[in-house]
Amino acid sequence: MAGEGEVIACHTLEVWSEKIKAANESKKLIVIDFTAIWCPPCRFIAPVFVDMAKKFLNVVFFKIDVDELQSVAKEFKVEAMPTFLFMREGEVVDRVVGARKEEIHQTLMKHGGLVSSA
């Protein structure tokens, strides 16, 4: 697992499978940022997502490049970038499409994300 406050970037299916399995077993809320290098809104939201990872220490943050892991994007029916998928124990509980900082933040709170006081 990545350290607390980090975004786990998955570049291979092996790494993705291993990391998502561990995250699901932790029973923590999981947020996956489906992104693409060529997508301007994705570049805009990336530092915001990293910032959220530092604040919500009880949530596991993932980043997946849809061009690198097309099969994962297809599995979760991701059609637009960025798409933020919220999961708990293998079940998708929510999604936010687009670089909507406030909506992502509210969805984190709604599903039990706790802002650390650090």
C-alpha cells in the first residue's frame, strides 16, 4: 500500500489488481481518478486530487491513465475524463464525472471520508 496521504498510480494490470485487492480488504473508502495525459481538465484537477489525498487519510486514492489501462476503464464503464469512482469493498457506491472539485469533496464526505486535523 502507498503511505497515508498518497495517490497510488497504477500503470500495469498486475499492480492495479494487487493494490485494489489490498484496498478492498482494508474496508476503506476508495476513490479512483480515471485520467488521461491529453485531457486538460484532468491536468487541472490532478493537484487538487493529490491535496485531497493528504486531507482524507482514511480514504485510499488511486489514479489510472485510461490509455494505459483501457480494460480497467472499460470494466467500470468510464466514458469521459476525468471520472472519479467511489468504491467500498469492491462495490461502486458513487461516481463524479468531470473536474468538479466541490462535488468530489462532498461525495468524499457523504461516504464517510474524514478530514484529518493535520
